[in-house]
Amino acid sequence: MLISQLMPHVSKRLRGESRHGCELLLAIISGILLALSYPLFNLYFLAWVALLPLLFAVENKNIYHSFSLGWLTGFSMFIGQIWWFKVFHIIIPFILSAYLALYFGLFCLLYNFVKKKNNISELLIVPALWISIEYIRSIGIWGFPAGLLGYSQYLNLPMIQIASLTSVFGVSFLVVLANVAIYLLLKNIPMRRKILISSSVGMILIAVLLFGLITVNQQPSGQKLTVAAVQPNVKEKNYNVHKVLNDLEKLSLKAAQSKPDLIIWPETIVRENLRMSPELAQRVYQIVKKTNAYLLLGNKDLVSGQHYNSAFLVSPQGQVIGQYNKVRPIIFWENYPIRYILPFLKNVEEKGRCDPGCDYTIFKIPKAKFATLICFEGIFPDLSRRFVNDGAQFLVNIANDGWSGSKAEHYQHASMDVFRAIENRVYYVRVGNTGVTEVISPVGRIVAELPIYQSGYLVKEILLK
């Protein structure tokens, strides 16, 4: 008798736990699908359906469960992407993934408030909510816009040309729009609504596609400039400044045979402070004079107790004529607030310390004006836009991704630079120590590239904005 009374309650609880387990699984599946959409897998088509499991999982859930499921999706995605942060400290990928996943949780929490009963208004409200949260994640001292949904589409050139009008956030909007539309079409709603949803979303996507196809087939125009990018492939553990300079000289002199206007070396490739090493500085200036070209190089600088990650422009006569200090340090590595929050990581931060610069330098050479982003700065749309608005006719990114030991990190980082070229309709020259070294056209097409983890150089003629 007692057993017969208890069984319905036990069965109900088991069904509840089973449903909860399915919801957790759906949230994790969404995270995995999202992670597979980015490099190295590059299965970008998955992003157009990746949110479906999550949308079904959070159906009719309270605020707490919605937030938890969203957080789980975000954590599953980011831990699959940024595991290479373990080179700083084994706990860093987990801390950073947990932090970034909060934004996914916030999306699902707010989704509860804006969601209507299978209402067509969701088509616009939900994507707008998503990109609003992405934008918030991109700004401020804790801004970290890696992994924005739009970045998954960097190989889908026709569909991302809209970024010239909307930045990467517009591409994110389209991807979420498609996910929500499919979600609603799979629901039990009147056929009239299904036709309205499919036709309206279809028209939007077709219009964006046509705009993209027309844009990518247009012939660019502008004054010509020849740039040379040098990739020395220096190993972190075997760094010797004299050997590095010898290798850079050989590669630069070979590149100089094509008579480039500008030769570019990677980020912090000369680690000793040139201000404090006159002999080393003279060695660099001698190389520049031999090439008879302007040289942009990365160097660590120390001024009045401030540590800077810098880019110096040297004239063919061997004189420093410009300097830019990185204004956006890397969170959890160069970024100073970490010592107040996670004291046990203070030594990690001091090792890579970088104080933020103040000036947004526009470099000038006889044929052009340009700006330099240093490594991590290339993931910020607003920074590139500011440089171009200030007069830069093309953009350079000097990087050193060799520390990561990860092929995935190299290509994840470089994939975001495609959007900076499209957003500003400028040529974008990326120069990495171990790669990725490439030239990107104003429509996001990679027109020249070196293999990663190999020394070499490339020379390419670009057009100025």
C-alpha cells in the first residue's frame, strides 16, 4: 500500500530529473556546436543552427534555470576555444571561460522577459538582445570581444560584407535571426505565421547575400604601396637577440630586393629596450639603412617606470620617426587590475606587464598614412575604426602568437582581423612572429599568406584608401 502511494511521486521526480538532464545536455550541445563553428574546425554553417538546442532547453524555465543553462552553453563554447590560455596558468582558461559565460547566462535570463508566446516579434527582439550583450562584452577595461558570433563567419565572405555598415555585430544579428526563425518554424504555430516568418527572414538573408556578392566582385582602386612582412619564426625558449637580428636582416634584405616602401617586423621581436641598448639600436638602424625602406618593428619600452608594448617606425636613414604604445592590454595577462582580484596570479601578470598607452598614433611615410594595432588590439572594432577615422589609409597588426603553442590560437586570432578590413574598407597587413602573416583586402579576402611556424617573408602591393 505504501509502495503504491510512493511510486507516482518517485516516477514524477525521475521524469523531472530526466528532463533536467536533457536540458543540460541540450545546453552543452549548443556550446559544442558553437565551438565547432570557429577555427580550427571552421564549420561556420553550424552557427546558423547552434542556438536551437539552447532555445528549446530554456523553454518555460524560471530565471535561475535559464541563466544556468545559458551559462553552461557559454562555458562549453569558450573552454573549447580558449583552452590554450593554460600557458599562462592552468586555471586561466576556466576563470576566463566562466567569466565570459556569464554573458550567455545574462542573455537567457533576459530572454525570459522579452520572449512572447511564439510571437513573430521575437525575430527582431531576440537578435537585438544578443548583439546588445555582445557589445557590452566588447567595451570597458574588462572588454573581451573574442568569440563574438559573427566571427564564426569569417570565411563566408558574401554574408559578412554587411559588416562594413554594421560591424561584426550585424553578422551576429543575422545568425541569431536565422536561429530564432528556425526555432519558431519548428513550433506548433499557425501556418500563416510560418509563411510570414520564412518569407521575411528569407528576404533579409537574400538581400544581404546579394549585397555581399556584388561587393566582393567590385574592383578596388587607389594609390599603390608595396609592403613587406617578415615572419622570423623565433622560438620562445631559444631567444637570442643577436641571432634574431641576423635572421631578420637576411629576410629583410631578401624582401628589399622587391623595393618595398615599408618593411614590417612582428610584435616585441626585439625584446631589449632600444633606448637602453645603444649598440643594439645601432645594429637595427644599420639593417634599415641597407634595406633603403621604412621599418616598423615591435619593441618593449620603459619610460618613467611605465612598461609599454610598442611599435617604432624607423626611416631609411636610421632615425626613429614615430612610436605607438599599445592602448589595450590583454585581460588576465597584461591587464593591471588582476593583481587586486587574483593575488596568486600577480607573478604571471608582472611577467607580461604592459601599461596602457595614451596616444592613438598615425604613422606617416611619404606615400601613405597608417596605424598599427598590436596583437590583441585587432579584436576591437572601435579601435580600428578610430584609427581610420583619424586618417589611416591602411592598417597593420603586429603580433607574436608563438607563446600559445597552439595552432588554434593563431587562426582564431587572425580570423577576427578579416572583419577589421571589411568594417573599414582598407587593406589590413598582419605580421606574426610564428604567423599568421597575411594581407587582407578591403572585402576580407586573404590575398597573400605565409604558412605558420615557418620563417619567411612576403611582399605585396596594396591599395590605399
